[in-house]
Amino acid sequence: MVDVLIVEDDPMVTELNKKYLQMVPGFNLIANVNNGEQALHFIHDNHIDLILLDVFMPKLNGLELLQHIRISYPKIDIIMVTAACKTSEIQAALRLGVIDYIVKPFTFERLRMALISYKERIRLLSSSKILNQHQLDDRIFAKPVCHNKRLPKGIDNQTLQNVREAIIKYNNEFSMSDIVELISLSRISLKKYLDYLEELGELESHLAYLSIGRPVKRYIYHK
């Protein structure tokens, strides 16, 4: 699991980041703090792999915090999630080694793309001592296509997000009947979305055999 710290002073954005992070398997939110000073105190006493970092914050802004982290905690990775969109701010963050830069307002799919790319990068770097050019180009330096641009026909991005949220809210192994009660979709439409999530590897299914009637397909969500 990737241990994550959110550094953000806007409570609404913090909750959005927390919700989105929960929807991507393999990431564990350790805490959220409101400014750079709190972040420095927290990472001094806790293990953190990744920080989702805003720029505009009181006391110690995101770029100032980033400078401190690069000196004292060089193994911590940073994804900027911020409204700061001046080229000077973006250039400063890139020079300080951020692995991605996401400008507010942002979509779940854009953050999901950043997180999945990051997870794949650390998996590759931890599993191999030597990488060839093809691996570097294919897995690390290649720019992935944003997932919402290549959704299959009949799959809507917002509805897909709503289905994910309903699954997370249910918080247990489930059948289609359990989820259809939580979302305004027909069973036929919901099955299409569940099948797609299973193709993505976010869901795993099996048949549950009951004492009476047909077996029921049940799903497990991979957090």
C-alpha cells in the first residue's frame, strides 16, 4: 500500500481528494493537514510515500514545503493538486521533482490516471534492478491517455464514478441487487458498468450457490 498525506487548506477540496483516493485501489490515506508547517511536523514523525500537495496555503505554502521536503525527505514523492497555474509556479514545482501536476478544478479520472501511473512506476522500479529503454519509455516516461477519452460506447464517466461511489458506500461483498438499490440505474445498465469495472480489475466476481434458485453473481471491490 502507498501511504498518502493530503496537504490542503480548503476543507471541500480535502474531502474530494479523500473520496477520490479511496476509490483507487492500493492507496492508504494516513492523514490530512491544513498547511506546510503541519505537514513538516507530521512527516517528521510518520512514514509517508506520497503527498497530494496544494500551493496556496497559510504559514508555509506548497512550493516552500516542497523545497524543505527535497532537502530533508527526498524519498517522498509529490503530486501537486492546486489552482496555481502560472508557468513560473509549474516550472518551480517541476524543477523540484514533482511526479505530476494537476490543476483545480480537476476530474476523478485525471487524479486516478496520476495515481495509477505512480503505482505502476514504483512497482516497476522496486521489481527490477536494471531497466531497458523500452521499459522506461513504456512504463515511466510515456504519457498515458486519459481514461475518460477512451471509455467504451455506452459507458458515461460521471455514471461510472457514481457506481464506484455506491460500491464503496456499500463497503462489503455485494450482488447487483444490493447496488441497484443505491443508484438510479436499471439492472441492465448497472450490469454493463459492473462488467466494465471487472474488466479494469477493480472488481472480482464469483457465483454464490443458494439453497433455492439460480446462483447469484457476487462482487468484491479491490480497494
